[in-house]
Amino acid sequence: MRDHIRTFIAIKITPNMEVLKLLQHFKNQFSNDRINWVDPNNLHLTLRFIGNTTREQLYELADRLEDLLSDKTKFEITLKGVGYFKSRNQPRVLFIKLKESEELLQLVPEIEKQVVACGFDSEQKTFRPHLTLGRIKSVENRNRFFAIIDEMPTVEYQKVEVKELILFQSILKQTGPEYRPIKTFSLK
């Protein structure tokens, strides 16, 4: 292992047919745009991106998460609706939204506390749960893009039982990121 590895904490999502159909629909609609689509095998809900992590921090974080999560119970999240993040009116990320989950909203600050206790800076961005479908490099017609997404019905795509959280390593490659589970934390 190098001195540092890129890490994040997430919930792995195994997409159902509805999510796969939605992803294919967007690939067809935006085939002329430069979008890096997420491999369906890599779909996940990031709870906390950590970034460069030393071996010592990794061990401490794994222990702290084990303590935190050992008495947490399984819960359900619902993938519902679609959206996008934008920067200077340019779309950057296309995603599926999540219906508000009380369990998730309680869990994220608890995870944050453990991450900060390991010496990481506290997260500056507000947690906005989403399932990334594509990272947008550029779109040919912004108005068309916004219209297609904004006119999508707010439907429920999938219910997911959250049985575990995973501490992942993220390896950046030319072919796209590779996510390797470092440690899996089972919920009761």
C-alpha cells in the first residue's frame, strides 16, 4: 500500500430493472453529450468522501466505524426522482434523488464525528444524498438537458434495504474509477 489511499464510506446499491432502464434512457437521450456514465456495478450512495488516508488513519477509522455501527439496525432508503448538480449554470452531475430517510440523516453526522476524530477536516458541504448516474463533461444543448430532467416524473425507482456500510478504496484509472471494499460493516 502506498503512503496514502483515496477512501470513502458508502452504501453499495445493486440496481433493479427500473434503475437500469432509467440509466439506459438517459444514455439514449444524451448520446451526443460528453457524459461519463457510472458502471451499474459501481452504483453507491456516498455517505462521506474522505480522500487521502494513511494506513494509521485507515486502521483507526475502521475501528471507530466498527464501534459506531455494531449496534445500528438495518433500515430502508428509497430512490425517488432525478436531479442534477450544476456549476455556473452548467450541469455537472446527473443523479437519482433519495426520499428523506430519518435513519440516514441521523447516521451521517455520527460517521462525520468519527472521521474528524481520525484527524480529517470536517466536511464543509451539506450532505445531499444522491445516486450518481453520470458525471457531465459537457452538453450540446443545456436548455434541452434541463427540460428533459425537469420534466421527468417524480417516481419511486427502487427501495433498498441497507444491511451494511462499506469503507471503500477509490483507485482512479483511465477506464474510470475502481472501487475496492476495504471493510464491510454489517448492520443488525
